[in-house]
Amino acid sequence: MSKIENADPSLNRQRFDFATAFREFGIARIIILAFLLALFVLALVKGLDVPGLLTDSLTRIGMNGTLILAMLPAVVCGVGMNFGLPLGILCGLLGGILTINWGLVGWAGLIVSLLISIPIAVVVGLLYHAVLDRVRGEEMMVGTYLAYAAVFGMSIFWMLAPIRNPKLIYAVGGKGLRQTISMTETFGKVLNDFLQFKIGNVTVPTGLLLFWLLLCLLVYFFLRSKTGLAMLATGSNPSYATSSGINVGNMKRIGVVMSTVLGALGIIVFSQSYGFIQLYTAPQSAAFPAIAAILIGGATLRKASISNVIIGAVLFQTLLTIAPPVTQALMEGSEISEIARVMISNGMILYALTRATGGR
Amino acid sequence: MPEELVLQLQGIGKSFFGTTVLRNVNLSVKPGEIHALVGENGAGKSTLMNILFGMPVIKDTGGFEGQVVFDGNAVKMESPRQAMELGIGMVHQEFMLLPGFTATENIKLNREITTKNPVSAIFGKDFEKLDIKHMREDSRAAISKLGLSIEDWVTVAGLPVGYKQFIEIAREIDKKNVKLLVLDEPTAVLTETEADKLLDAMKKLAASGIAMLFITHRLDEVLAVADNITILRDGEVVASMPRADAKVERIAEIMVGRSIERTALPKRVKEPTDDDVIVTINDLRVNMIGENVKGVDLRIRRGEILGIGGLAGHGKVGIANGVMGLFGSSGTVTKDGRTIKLNNPYEALSSKMAFVSEDRRGTGLLLEDTIELNMAMTAMQVQNRYLRPGLFNPLRLADPKAIREYALKMIEDLDIRCTGPTQQVRRLSGGNQQKVCLARAFALEPELMWVSEPTRGIDVGAKELVLDELVNLNRSLGMTIVMTSSELAELRKICDRIAIVYEGRVAGVLSPEASDVEFGMMMAGETLKGKGVKVQ
């Protein structure tokens, strides 16, 4: 008898906790998760290489993860989604190019490129914040156009850059950096191969995922520090922050700089996993998938957390990886795969933006 | 049915996520009756109104129990539109008017009288011409029904607040089928004379057969106009009575559920004097729109409760905001002999002063965040409290255990009604939000606390608790308190001295025992000419 009495409250408690967790996870994410599972089942039924798809998914989660994480400080400090992410990306690309030009390879190359892109991104972030500070309330719009301008400005730079390394410049004519620069001989896949292991036929890019999760952990702790919480208060209610003795301008500056730096680190990680550095207009719309991912993860334009980043990265990138081949398999004989990829990725972005309130 | 009823609520119950907010509420309203609905904040009044209006919030959270009978028919309230079609009019606390439109246009919005023309014959009703003459006639009729004499063709933007409220009501009664009018704290933003006018208008409307459900915090208004009174407490109807049986004290008592005592304040060991001054303010000027301060000189005695009173717009609110650095200011403020840098909230906070803002939702709270974070944030930022040990202050991690401990203590001490320290502040009622603001200031353990309008928009019970808590802090910890309030009664209840602000300056400092006449004269600026009132 007493046993039953004891069992009851604990059972209730569990059920309650589950319901809360369920609500917090959000109906939108449950639908996407269900869709994802359905796709996996379809992939199995159609006899697709499911372990291969899982491998690709893990890689894509790791390579895009840091770019998604870059959204977080911007949202938390109150400037909204960082549509100016390409600014950070350009800093990372510059770091990567310089490193390759100096002939550094392997781990040295990776580490040096990460290290030199940080100060560049800090300076750019400070300038970026100085602009955003003058357009309060319109940060996202201005960020978008600022990024466009910077991408094209840097296109000119890539053309005129005084770099003579034959690996980097166009083979014919010998002037201007290439559109796509292979990293196989420098530091491509360094992180992916680090501690890589296999479960069955699924390859886990351990280093890549570890790097991302480590950054997530750092940001997680930062957001629980005095400065992080001050940033949170600034984003949540600037008047409250001011009346708590917080320097609101400073907090936004820190948020924007962090976001830019993470963007720079993110593109280096992305490029080494992809195996190529892509220049010119490639970074132009790099912010959109990252924004879509964090929104799908449950963030809003005013509030976001690390869990939004991780859930979003996993859901969005997995979906992007497996949806096209499954569509291809369903419509045999047609070349639908690439069209499906574009449709699905942009459809998701559209969906996420209409759900800017977090899909609740 | 024995007698004709406009509205009957039968056994209404509602719960949000397992928390019951309404339980078996019964209420009926006859045509032409003014029915007052009173209750503390969080008693369930708003939820009841949301049910009556078929607000989507109710449907989205699982509907409600019981039955709404309107005009003898049971109705399923599904949308606000349906409620309107049935003949329920709503006058909101915040105005739902288009400022750039004229009174007539606002009154007739979306119900314009139109005449056909050739274009509309082709393109439909949307292209018919406005019959401005008839629209204005209707509007004038509605406005004069309220006993008001305003031009129907003025734009709403320039009108005083009180008039806007009347136009809201005119809009509702202009709807031909309106049978029941719900007024949600219509007098909250009005001055006394405006409120009196409104009450007169309500009586006139009632005489014309429109029933009214009147929600308010001001009990004297209830007694002035209501035919019947229903009192809600914690989601239940605790009493229902005709006006003849009601008295302010009794209503207040039933509302709160405990009797309000008016005991003398406890004595101190040593009464504060001018010999021991904690803060000296000289020529303080604050640029706060609507509450400009134009040269205030004030000395605050250590250990006292100083009240700052005065009429709205004369700058009493600006003083605290200026000293705490939230609005641009000039002048000198000295605390314990040290000059405090102005225009710098951090400086003010780190001089052991705290501030409870009059703008609770705007400045006082992080509405989207948890109760505990709201309470701990300021102390954490200014004094590095609630942080784990670490070498570099900006990167020291928050100490969730210490924060939780403090939050739980405050929830208990201040009787904050919530589901727990992690509840979102937005979900709390006004009074409980105010208590969170107080807890936020207490966390700083200040020597001097500036409290602005601590009881604005909160119910009687919470008011008492807030005032008691202030007295308690003052007596037990010796904390100096400067309380700014529009309610003279509460200033006189707990303050040692009351400074009256007139046109941005201190007109004089009165004892709380000073007569009503003295206070009234000083607030109106009469004593500036010198009539034997002791000035500081």
C-alpha cells in the first residue's frame, strides 16, 4: 500500500516534467522531427545509403554549426538576427587566404588562420557596431545591405590583392584570386579527420563536432556570466539594463563583435570541411541558412539560447542533407535532386522567417 | 425566467495549465443595471472578461466551464466579433482610437454611413460615398448622450485623456444594438473631475436601459454608481450585494479577505533630524518630458521616510529618475559628503541607492525573463553579488543557488503569488510584478531607496503589503526611503515628512498631520506666496 502511495507522486511528477519539456520543445520542432523520421523511413524503404546520409548529416551539422552559433550573441544583445554575418565570414576568408599564402599546412594552418582572423573580425565587428548603433531598430535591414556592399567591395579586393602564390591565383593571366581555392594540400579536413571513427558505416567527424560543441559550451558559460547576463538584460529590455547600471552600448558592442568573430571562425571550419575556400559572391547569402536554422531551433528575433542553436543545427542540416536524395529516389529518372535542395532549403528559410516568434 | 436579464454567467470555471483562476462564478445583470465587479489584481476579473468576449486566449488554452446566457439565450462565445454582434460593447483601459482621425471618424470607424454612387455600383460597397452629415449627427447624438460638449470634428490626437475615454464610450453606445457595456477600469487614467463626469455619463446611460459591467479599483466610485456589487477573490465570487448594503471598508475587507488595520507606525529609537542628513540635493534640473524638474533643493534625513507629492506633470516623478541617472539632469547631489556623478545609473546604484521605477513594465522588469533573474540582476551587475568566485569580475558565472535562495525568500516574505521562481514575470499580475520590482531593489541592500508610485495600478491588499514592507524596512534596517506617490493618503500614512512639488520645484515640506487645506493649497502653488507654512 505504502509503495503505491510513494509511486504515485513521482509518476505524476515525471508526467508533468514530460509535458513541460514537450511544450518547451515546441510543436514546430516536433513536426519537423516527425517529417525527418518519415524521410529516414522512406530512405530505408527506397534502399538508399542511410549510413552515408547520416555521415553527411553529421558533417554538415559540424561545418555549419559555428555559423549558426554566430547568430546567438547578436540576438541576445538585442540587435536581432545578424544579417551582416558575411562581414565576419569575409574576415575568416581573409585569414584563410593569408595562411595559405604563407604556406602553412595541417594543424598549423588551421590554428594560424583561426588566430589571425580573430583580430581582423574584432576590428570589423567594432566598425559594424558603430554603424548599427546609428540605425537602432533597423539593424537587420542595414546589416543585410552592409553585408552585400562588403561582399562586393571584397570582390574587388580579391581581384587586386597583391598575392602571387600560384595555388591561389588564376592559372591563366596570373592575376586575381581564384573563385574556388582547393584546400586539400593545405589544411582541408584537418578537423574532420581528427579522432574520426566509424560506427558501422557511419563516419563520425569527431574533431569537427568537438570544435563546435566546445564553442557552444564557451558561449553557454559566457551567457551565464556577469557580462553575458548583462547582455541578456540589454537585449530583453534596454531600460531595465540602464537602470541596473549596465552600459547598454557596450553590451551591444560585445554582442556584435562576438557574432562577427564566430562568423569568421565558422567559415574557416566550414571551408576546411568543404575542402574549398569560396571567394567573391559566395558569402553573399551565407546568413540566411544560419538564421533559418536558429529560428527552426526555436529562437525568436528577441530571444535565443544555446539549445536553439543545437536543435536548429541538427534539424535543419539533417533535413537539408537527406531530403534531396529521398526526393530524387521518389521521382526516379528525373534530375530533381538539385531543384529539391534549393526548394527545401529556401522553403525552410521562408517557413522559419514566418515563424519568427519561435513557432508557438 | 422570473425576471428579464441581459447577461447571466452560470458556473464559470477556467484553469490555465492546471492553475485554476476561476471557480464556479455566477453573475447576472439586468437591463439598465450598473454592476460593479471588484477584486484584487489576479482575482480573475480579466479572465472573466476574456471569456465574456470570446477572446482567443481562452479557446487556445482549452476553453472554459459553465455557460454564458445572453438575452435569454445560451451562447457559445467564440470570437470578439460574435460578442460585438450580440450587443456587448467594450471600453478598454488603453485607448483603441486612431489619433489622427476625428472624433466622428473614430466613432463610426468600420460602421460608416454611406450613399451609393456610380463607381460603387460597379466596384461594390467599398466605394460608396461617406454620408458625413449623418455620421456627424449620430456622433453628436452619442456624445451628447454622455453629457459632453465636445466638437465632433476635432482630431482625437489633441484631446485630453479624459475626452478620449468618452469617445471610446461614445463609439460603443453608437452601436445600435448595444445592450451591455463592459468598462474595464475606465477611470484609471482620469483626473477626479473627469472621473466624476464619466460616472455621471454612466448613470445617464443606465437610465436609457443599457446594462453595464464596471470593473474598477476605486471603491468610492463603486458606491457612487453601482446598483449591485460582485466581489471576486482568488477566482471565486466571495460576495454579492446591492449598493444599499455596501460600505467601502466592508468591500475592501471582503476583497482582501482580512481586515485592514490602521495602526500607528512603530516608534524609532532615534527620530531622524536635520543634524544627520544622508543626501543633499541642490538645484537639480531634470529633463524628463511631462515631468520636468526645474531646480529642486532637498535635504533627506538619514532614516526617514520622505514623501514626494504633487500633481501630475509638476515634476515629482522626475526627481528620483534624475538622481538615479535615468534622465538627463544637472545640479549637485551629495550623499554622505560625496558628490554623486549625475547621468550615470551605475554611479548612483553603487553609492548604495536603489530605485523602484514608476514605469514598472518599461523600466522595472525584464518581462520575458524569470522572477529570480529579475530580482538578482541589478545587484549582480552593480555589486558583484550572486556570482560564483572568480578572478575577473565580468566573466564570473552567476550562482544559481544563491539566486534561487534569495528569490524563494522574497517570494515568501512579500507573498508573491506565482508558480515558482522560474515563472516569467509577464505572467504575474500587476501587484506581484511590483513586488518583484521591490525585491530587485532590496537585493542591493541600499541605504537609501527611491520608490516611485509603488502602489499604482495594484489592488488594495497588495498596496497594504507594499506599504507595510516599506515601513518594516525603514524601521528594522534603518533604510532611508523616498517615496514618490500621486496618492496623498498613502504618503500621509507612512511618511515622516512630505515634500510637495509644484512646477518643478519643491513648494514646501509638510508634516503628514498637516491639514487637507494645507496640502491642497501647496499643491496648487498657493503657499509659494508665503502663508505661514513651515518650509523645510
